[in-house]
Amino acid sequence: MKSYVRMFVVVMACTFALSAFAQVQQFPRNQWTDYTPFEFEGGTFENQEDFIASGRRCASNIQPAEAALMEEDFQARIMETGLPEVTGGTINVYFHVIRKGTGVSNGDVTTTMINNQINVLKNAYAPWGWNFNLVSVDRTTNSSWFSGCYGSYEMSMKNALRKGTAKDLNIYTCAPSGGTLGYATFPSSYASNPKKDGVVVLHSSLPGGTAAPYNLGDTGTHEVGHWMGLYHTFQGGCTGGDYVSDTPAEASPAFGCPTGRNTCSTAGNDPITNFMDYTDDSCMNKFTAGQDSRMDSLYTTYRYNK
């Protein structure tokens, strides 16, 4: 009976992790709202907060109940494996460029943009012992995959292109539907669907792209954080549901770079410079020691030697 219950938890956690991308969380408005119209990649929003509320900043949203199931599975696996924790290393990267034609505007990102994206990842994760090695780059011309990489064509794209094992990072650049900037799978979902594993980002979010203010490469940094097991810093709102003790709780995602923002008064100022918030790329610059510890544990449990 005990093993049956554990299997049920694993299946449910993985199912929730895979289905949660389509969910959009609703957050309260706050005094940091700027009512200047916000234009992004051909779309116009009432303001930047409306863009955030639309769910386009990141589609890797996990609801609290779903996160609790994922954490239950995580804790059970830690007790079972007893493995020494991996505290860093080099992650091989397979980079897949999905384009609808030639030219950067059609998704055909340049080699320089790809190399710069890898360097952004290196700089963000190096303080915590992680490095990224670009193993290969492939380019696929497929207009259906290009615009349907978040939705109906995701699995056909990934089934055809994904390489490596659980510990290898596959990055796909394309134009996710609805103007979505990116999404990622979480470590616990690998076992149930290995081919789906990886990170998908908007091609114009790479360094030098047109997706300002999200065009310095930190959409990639953010989504790789999910791939390594991190939740958003605002997960669970003021209850602090990101399972990391040294990221101050915040009631809702931050945008722009609102210095001094404090939406959960007793928790301290919101972690607006954290890579797992929703601020502009130029505002993001750090992970915490607690996030590093979590990444190490999740990578060891679900990815290392799998």
C-alpha cells in the first residue's frame, strides 16, 4: 500500500507539473503600477503590469497544491536515494533553433546571439558552481513548430530534436503562442515524459533580440532556474511558498525595477533582483544560497546519473 501511494504521488506531481503551463495566476494590483501603455513584440497592453498579468512573462506556473505534491515526492526520493549531493558541474547544452525562414526576425538567431546566451547562463550560475557547455546547435525550418512550440506542436518538435539524458539541457528558441517569453519543465517531470524535458524561450529574448526590456538573455536564466527546480519568488504569495528560506516573500510578481517594493511588510523588501522574479532583465542579477542548495538537491535527485 505504501509503494502504491508513493507511485500515485509521483504520477500526480508529474501530471500537475506538465499541465500547469497553461494556467495563469491572478495577483492583486499594487501601488507600483505604471499606467503608461506597454508595447511588446507587436502587442499593446494597458501597462506593463497588464502584460505580466496576461501570463506571457513565463508560462511555468505551478499552483500551491500542485507544488505541495511535487515537494512530497521530492522529500520521499531524498530519503530513498541517500545520494551525496552534487554541488555544481558542467551541464551540456543542446541548442535547437526553430525558424520560419532566414533572418533573425524569422527566428533564425545568429551564432553570436546563441553564444551570448550561453555566456549569460554561465555568468548567472558560475557563482554557485555551475557551468554550461554548448555541445551542438541545429536549425529547423518549420513554420508550424515556430509558432506552435507552446501548444499543439510542442511534442512533435521535442520528439524530433531532443538529445541527451536527464542531466543535459535542451534549449529551444521559437515564437511561443500569445507572445509568451518562455517556459520550462521541472526536474520531477522527466521520468514520466523524458522527451518533453527542456527550456523553450522566445527567440527575440536572446541577447541582442528585439524583446525589450526582456532581451538581455535572462528569460533563459529564469527558465533554466525552473529546469533546475526553482519556483517563482512570489510562489504562494505572502506565505512564502517557493520552499527557499532566504528569498523574502512577495504578494505578486514584480515588473520593471521597483526599488524598495515591499508587498509583504514583515518579510522585508521584495527580491526584485532575483532571477526568479518577473522584473526587467537589467534588474535581475542574483540567486540566493538557499536557491543554490535547492538546485543542487533537485539536480541530484532527479537528473544526476539518470
